[in-house]
Amino acid sequence: MNKVLIQDVSPNKLKYNTGQIEGVPKNPRFIKDEKFKKLVKSLLDNPEMMLLREVVAVDTGKDLVVVAGNMRTRAAIEIGMKDIPVK
């Protein structure tokens, strides 16, 4: 069994999933306006939720590509989080 590593990562080291991983489609979701504002508020009100539902990224050897949590990553950057928990 492979070990799952959870680490705090600077947002500038994360890349959004635009389809750069073979066999993994680009992120189909994009939220804006009110839904995005609600997500930002949720992270501000409950920052510990990022520890319970961390971002999932694939290390390509060149980049850490977010495959689950693109919008949470965007919201975390919006509120100025210095580190994002990444699995």
C-alpha cells in the first residue's frame, strides 16, 4: 500500500487542473459570483475545514496539479492563506 502524504503547500506551487495529466480530464467545475463568495466566507468562518477536506494534487515531477479542490484552492488564495493542506 502506498503512503498518502499530507503537507502544507504554498499556493504558488499549485497548478490548476487544465487537462495536463494524461487520462485525467480538466477540472469541469467553475464557480463564480455568489457561490464563490459563499465558499470564501465559509473558509474565513471555518478555516479548519481545509484540514478536514484537504486539496488533492498529483505531483507530475514538474508541478503539483490540483485534481480535487480547484475552487477551494482559488478561495484560499483569495483570502490570503499562506499554506494549503494538500494530499
